[in-house]
Amino acid sequence: MELPQLENYHDIFVNDIPLIDVRAPIEFKQGAFPFAQNLPLMNDEERHLIGIRYKEQGQEKAIDLGQELVTDEIKQARVNNWIGFTNKHPQGALYCFRGGLRSKITQQWIFEATGIMYPRITGGYKALRRFLIDELVRSVEDISPLVLGGRTGTGKTILLNKIEQQIDLEYIYNHRGSAFGKQATPQPGQIDIENQLSIALIKQRKKQFKKLVFEDEASNIGSRQLPKYLFNAMSKSPLILLETEINERIENVYHEYVTESLAQHQSHFGEEQGFEAWLEVPQTALNKIQRRLGGTRYKELKEIMDNAIKHHRQSGNPEQHKEWIKTLLQDYYDPMYDYQLSKKTERVTFRGNQQSVLDYLNQQHGIS
């Protein structure tokens, strides 16, 4: 009996179909998809040994070794994991690397244990990944980006979150984009980012959105790259500048880089360890930009930051961090922004505060 297969990759991603990834953990870590859970048929060591047997003696001997390694007890534990997933996600599917033997075995074991004909994905991970790469290129060709720029702290992400027709790159990349933008959790791998970005674009195109707003970004966000064709498209697109008074910018940066970031770190690491882990972020970032600041400005800013940290430790009050934030904005980020803007002024189509930018996007581009 032939068990069912799925090959409508577009619907799988648009509908957030829950997926069982039966590849080994090492494969899953190298790249996977949102809504995929790694419930492997073989662990890393088993995969390694069976791979050697396959190369030396062929598929039949490799299958024999697999049966030796995956004892009845181990098999039952893995089948139970799959059954738990299928019960929770009856509309899901499963895949291995190429949609071959591993997914067929998993599918068969699920059927033997439950009578459920859980579908496997034709072509497996490789076909899904190829689809998303192709769709990413197609999406960039199909859309008309609008780029939202502005000085650090103007609240570009706040504005993005008020509109539907947008792609929040910093959310996908899990990084705020600046030297001080590291999050409590690591950035996803480049492949995972590309997969998530492609899916986000597919979903927006599904809604018939041609114009999408992106925040102005460098070619890298943190240690991960923007796809070159997307970066090139954004570099030629209309630029809309969000303008905000310095005091509001200080408050925005303080909220994002101090209170919100500290809360994230403490939630992830615990109160004390999270506090220390968070302190490393601004201190490490300041060291990274030491050369650009110059010796004198670096020493001055470091002293302001050290005093704020000392006060924060002693009093529990983080308000003094606003002093180094103000200095950093005015002496480092603003001059750098002005220089970068001077090279792309011909692209600027509008500038204004948050409400006027929202009005402009709505009236001129139909974005709300």
C-alpha cells in the first residue's frame, strides 16, 4: 500500500503546517523550517555508522545495521514521540532529507502502530529548501520595497509594527541591527533566516501586497547577511525618513536597549546571571566601536557608562544609562547617519514624524 505524499510546498508554508523532521539532530541544526520539530528516526551516532555501512556495503546492509541499532525499546520510544505529534497535529506532515527511506520508514511505523496514514513530503527537506530559495528570488522580483530610514532611536520598529504591509527584518534576524543590538538568545543560522524570510514574503504576496515596507539596514544584520538581491533592491528603493526629537529617541533606545533587553536576559538566564550577561552587551559593543570613536571620546563614553553601571548595581535604578545613550547618539550615531544619508539623498521621497509618515504611506502608497 502506498502511503500519502504532499507536494504543494506553497500551501505547506502559507498555512504553517506542523512538520516532523526525522533527520538526525546534526542535520536539523544546520537548517530547518518554522513549525518543524526534530523527532529523528536515527540519532547522530546511528546515522554516522549506518552511513559508513551504506558506502561500504550498500543499502541492504545499511538497513540491516539500522535494525540492529534501533532495538524494539528504542523504536517504541521514537514511535511514541511521533504518535504524540500526530495526535496534537493531525493535519501535519513529515519529511527526511530527500523524502526517501527515512521518511518512508517513519510513515510505515506510524501506520503500523496507529492506522494513521500520516503524509510525507515529496522530495523532503532538500525540495522544500530549494522551493524557498527560488521563491525568495521570485518575491524580491515581484515586490516594490519602500525603505524606512531615520536616526537611531526614532522608533522605526514601533512604526513598522503599526502597519501590515511590512517585513520586520530585525525580528527575523533576532538582532537590532546596531553594534549594541545583540539579543539574549543567539541569532538563527543563515539558512534558517533565509527560510523564515522567504516564508514571510510568500505570505505577504499571498495577500496580494506588492508594496512592502522594510527598515533601512546594512548588508549585514548582526553576524548574518541580507540576501544580496534583496539588499540591492532595497538600496535602489524610495527612502522615507522618520524624524523624532532627541529626548524621545533617548527614551526609545533606553526602553529597547536597557529595560527591554535586561528583562529578556533575566528571563532567559535568571535574575543575577541575566543582569551580568546583559551588562556585557553594551560594554562589548562599546569596545567594538572604540577605533571609530577615537581615544578621547571612547574614554569619556566608557567613564559615563561605567558610572551608570556602578549606580545601577548599587541602587537598582537604571535611569543613569540615559546619559551614555545621549552621548552615544549625538557623538557617534548621528554623525555616522548624516554621512550615510548624504550618499542617498536622491532617494528620499518623504520625511516627517510618525503620524505624518503613516499618513504618507496610506495616501501615496495605499499602506495602512
